[in-house]
Amino acid sequence: MPLASSQERTRGALTDPRFAARQRRRRAAALGRLPHHVVPSSRRSGRFVSRRTPSPVAVLWCASLAMAILAAPTSGAHAQSSVPQQGPAQNQTSQQQAQLKARLAQQVKEALRGMVGPGQRLNAVKLDCAPPPNATLKEVAPGVDVLSSPGFTVELASPSGTTYCSATAQVQEQVLVAARTLNVGQTVTQADFRLGWTDAFGGPADPLSTLEGRAVMLVPLRAGRVLYASDLRKAIVIRSGEVVAVTVRNGAVTVLTHLKAVNDAGDGESVTLENPSSGRLVTARATAPGHAEIDLK
């Protein structure tokens, strides 16, 4: 059998996959690009796999991290150690201060009862400061006769001197609230409302407590909502140019006449009337559609 030439042996070695793998390993090692060991996975298959070997720096870093985690306290223990513990003396001081604050608030409430307006009631008083030890009430809302806002000032006297403390009052007033749902353009009287309580200082400044005559709703109003003056207008009962039946009262004497209206007027409003025969103008109060009254007393 003839021997193969050197060129044929070289060509055969280059085509061998194991030879090619060895050559790649040698070149990678020469260039410093071999970060891990390459070992054959199977001698029979001739294939190669990577087996990564951790560096010493990585091993030290992981060890230090594990030691730090083990040395750190648990969250529950840390939370318990950070919460300050109050002793019996501190608890007793807090209770005494709370009792003093409650007693002063009750005294302020009694002093304020004469400062609320008519139709209002005082529900509660809150002191917005911590009164000094052994404090006594000296003056409530200096310079104020009637409360017009929930906030006011209280003057306290104590062995350490005078303390000015801010306070808040909860005041309600009795107003009209809708007894049922009312629609826009609906004519209403006081019978369509009932009395209820609302915050005296928390809403618009024109809640109604009474409603005279008839009125027309300008906005819809759900049952239980407060009635404000801006929610309605007086119902027009007399139109300009209309002949009006006028009742004139002078003591026990009553006279009925007919005059001509000069302007429109709602229920309970003033209307100017003209005497057709003399042209004289008089003022009357509209009481019903086509009717007015003049009281000469």
C-alpha cells in the first residue's frame, strides 16, 4: 500500500474536527481569550462544552455579601428597637395633659354659648394647642361679640405666663331644606321645605330659614339639600299694565278699589299702582295673582 504524501496527511488533519478544535484552543490561549476551561463532553462524539470556573474575586465578593446579610438585624427586630418605650411617668403625664385639654375645651364651650347667633347651636370646641401644665382659662375670643367664623383665640394663664391658643368651634344653624326633589321653574312655598341643620360657616352666606309667599325655582334641588336665596326668585303675581284689585286698610275700615299696575311684582314684593282717573301713583304689596294690599296704619 503506497504511503500518503505529507500534503495528503496535512489535508486530512485539517479536515479532522478534533484537530480543528485543538487548533482553536491553542490560538485562543495564545491571545489570552480563554476565560474558562474547555473540556470534551464525550470522547466518542468529539464535541466540546464549556465549564465555567468562577474567579477568586467573585468568590470573595459573594462571601462578603453573605456575611453582611447574616450580620444584618431582621426588620422586625430593627423596628422594635427603634420604637421608643414610654415609661409609667411619661404615660401619666400624657394622660394629665389630655385631661387638662378636655377640661379647658369644655370651659371654652360654655363661654361661647352666648356668642353664637340666633338660630345657631354650638356642638363642639377643639383646642389646637397643647396647654401648659396647670393652665387655667383667662379669656375666650377677645374682642369678639358674635362668632362669624369657626376659628378664634383663647387666652390661658399658667405659672409660666400667658399663652394664646388657637381654637375651632363647630357651629350649626337651622335652615330650610327641600322636603322633596324640586325642578327648575317649579313654583314653591314654605310647605315644600322642612327645617334642618347645616354648618354655619361652611357654605354660601345666604341660606334661607323662612320663605314668604310663593317663589320659582331657578335650579334643581334634591331632597335634603339646603335652600339658598340664589336658588329661587319670587313668583310674578302682578304684571305691568294689569288691573289689580287693591284692598286698602285703615284700622277697622277696609276699602276695595281697582288700580293699574306700573311694574311687575312677585309675591310679597312692592308694586307701583296708578289711579286711572287722577293719574296718582301709590305703592302696595302684592299678595296674590291680581291682588295687592295697602295698609294705612
